Amino acid sequence: MTKPNGQSQGEALRMKRRQFLIGSAAAATSARAWGQRPNQDKLKRIGVMSGCFSSILKSAASPNDPNRTLDILDLPGMLAERYGLHYVELQHSHFASTEPEYLAEFRNRLKKASSQMNQINLEFGNLNISAPEPVRRMETIDLTKRWIDHAVALGCPRVMVNPGAPTPEVRKLAIETLTTINAYAKTKKIYVTMENRGVGSSRTNP
């Protein structure tokens, strides 16, 4: 049987089936894209700590360790290429140097990877805002100010300080120390963050 437009009934059915399949495929693709978009947006917000790679990061303290194959300068590129992640959170002790040229090179590596450093974690061991000795609190302030300046050079918006153990006996002193640090950070447009650390982490080289 032939229709007025010259198509047979079989051809018309095949045409309808083709249109149905094309329409279904387009709808499925659209649905997948819609479903993936929120996940991709969430992925863009994820940051990775350099501490996750401590065991394989090259270290001046262990220059001959065959397991330490990752240079910290290569971390932003590796995270971007392998995992599609573009936010990096660094332990201060993982920087091989704080010379201006080195920090500029690190910032350049971030730029090449289309990445950004979102925080520097300052782990000064017994030097923290709750240290009972005035001299140690002053050292904490001085070191933190120095790293706030480094954060500016790196284009990093935040530094995290170690609260130590803010017991009732030292809480007022800890608040005063943190206030001093925060006042300096504000002049540099850097945010100061904290998280629980108990009595402080292991001592590392400031």
C-alpha cells in the first residue's frame, strides 16, 4: 500500500521508528548531561591536601628514598591531569624553599595547570597560639606573619593556624595572639582559619 506522498506503509513505519530512536537518544544524552552537571560543579570545588602525598613527595631529609618521586612543584599539574582537580592545599613544610623565585615558580605551575592554592596549613609544632610561654607565642606570630606574606606571593587566600590546646588557663592569651595575627592578615586580604589540633602536631621546620 502506497500513501499519497509516495511512501509505502513500511517506509512510513521505518521513518517513525528512526525518528523515535533519534529523539530517545537525544533525550537520554540531555538527561545524562543534566545529571552530570551538578557532579562536575561539585568536583570543581574539591581541594586536595599535599599531605595526602607525603610518602611520595621528594624531601631534602630523604634525598635517596626511591619511593619519593613527586616534586611538590609538579603537584598542581599532576592533580589537574590525572584527577581533574584544580584546588591545592599545601602543608607549609612541603615547600622546598620560600625564596621569592621559588614561590613565583610555584605560582607559575599553578597557572599552567589552571589551578589555585586554596590554603596553606601552618604546622609549627609547639609554636602555636596557645603556647603558655610568651616567647613562643611571639615566635608564632612572627612566623605566621611571614607565611601570610608568602600566601600573598602565591595568590593563596587563606592560611590555617594551629590552635594548640586552648585550655581555660591560656584561652585569653590564645585569643589575643589570634587577634594579632588576624589583624595583620586583614591588611594583606588573607583569611585565617583553624581546626582542632589537640596539643599540637609533630614539630616541623618553620
